Amino acid sequence: MEFKSISIVGLEKNTGKTETINYLIKKIKKNIGITSIGIDGESIDQVTYTKKPEIEIKEETIFATAEKFYKQKKFTSEILSIEDELRTSLGRIIIAKALEKGKIILAGPQSAEKLKQLIEKLKTFGAELILIDGALSRLSPASPVITDAMILATGAALTININELVKRTIHTVKMIQLDETEKKEKIKNLSDGIYTIAEKIEKLPIKSLLSFKNLEKHILEYGKKIYLTGALTENFLKYLIKQKDLKNVEIIVKDFTKIFITPETYKIYTKKGGKIKVLKKTNLIAITINPYSPQGYILDSNEIKKRLRKLTDIPIINVREDELWLN
């Protein structure tokens, strides 16, 4: 396995992200490091109030969590570092090595920059592969500038309609797999703003897409290739698709975590010829599925896998049934 860090991101709460992490910890033979962006690992889901599987770490796992949760654990461990600079609302970040197996609540830094620092720290203590517990509402660990690879967890908690589940999962997969722009070298150092990319690069007189309607003329009159350092929104794409022809229009974003659009709007935009590209592509290495919903519904796991496999060649795994796909 060539990657040093993997983010595990749930498409919705209770889609099996924690089970995926537990599965990886159990099966992978390398020295594992683990942390989270924000708080995760609670035994009871704070939204649905359903019982969640806890993160189960094995002996020798190097883990990083906030002081509060470190003190609550019930297994022995050796403290390797206390990170004053990575302080959270739940106290300082403690990096420790498990001396026996046990269950842990993870809480890491809230910011992507601090998470990046923490990943580097975990490597210095001997972690060969670092797992980052993420969530769709906290997508930054899935950014290619943070981790080398990503696993997407989907399932019945997203919707119990298999058609809808497949549609929404594949839409996310398409966003993750968007092509990189050939203008990468020209624009990689641009910050804070909206730019048109042609022979010359020009910065538009607005800070974000929130005020694109305040421009003196239609945004496409400034240029057909537009680089956004912030988010690509549904409202903006709907504004663009009112144009008859979008075949030369290209929107560039930093990576897929900056895209917030629906499958329907994306389909109309691309049908009219529009393109979306990224500065850096995320390496999606697997999709895991959890056919169980918090309300007690159970979907047909094989049917979900069959339909997804028709639409993507990414490995699709039910961690309760299938064998490890990573070597």
C-alpha cells in the first residue's frame, strides 16, 4: 500500500464509517496511527440517539485525541506527546500508544492546517499508515492536500430508496474523480478570490460567489474559464445554466470538498457543455456500504453493490461480509 494517510468519510451519519475504520484497524498489518477532525467515536449518536459502534484500537496503535476523552478511556497506554499548540475546546491533544486493545472517542483539531501538523507528528512516532475519521460535513480531511487517499462510506442511513442511494453516491464519486485542470501551474498560488483564466489572469472585483450578481456584467463576459478559491454553489451553477451554450465554460475549484451542487443541476450544466475541474484530484480507493439504517430497515447489500459497480470501477465493499481489498 503506497499511501501514508487515508481519510474515511461518511456520506451521512450512520453509513458505516466507524465500522470501516474498525475493519481497517483489525486487518491492516502496518503500524497504524489514528485521529479525527473534530469529535467522533461517541457510543450514542448525538443526532439520532442510536447506539454507534465505538472505535476499537488494538495494541501498539498510536492515537491522538483531546485530553477529556483521553482521561475517559479504560485501557492502558503510554503518552508520547502533549500538544499545547493543537489545543481544542476539549483540551490539549494527547498523542499516545495503546498498550492493550480498547475503545476510544476521538477528537482532533477542527482546522485542516492543524490536522496536517498532527498527521506529521503521528508519523514521527512510528505510524506507517494514518487513518483520519472524517464526515461529509467536515470534508477537509478528504482534501488531497491533507491525506493521500480516501474511502467513502455510504448506505441505508443516507436513504432507504436504493435508486436515490446509488444516484447520490455516484454523484459524490463523480465530484471526487473530476479531472485536474491543465492550468494548475498558472493558478496554484492564487488565493482569496475569483479569477478568470485566459492569456492573462484577472481577479474579479468580488470576494466570493455570494456577491456574483453585483458584478457590472454577466460573469461569463469576464471570461469563460473561472477559478474559485472558495466554494462552488448550487445557486451559481443554476445561474450559469440559464445560458444557451456552455461548451467553452470551465469552472475550476481547489478540490472536490469545495463543491456543493446537486446531481440534477450538475447533469444540466454538463449537458449544455459546461465543465468543472479541480486543482488537485482526490484519490478515492474504495466505497464501503452499510445496508442497515438507524430506523431498522435493511437494504439488499448485493443489489447496491451490483448497481454501483455498473457505474464505477472503484472497489465496493460491505465490511461485514467482504474481505480486505487493500494489500
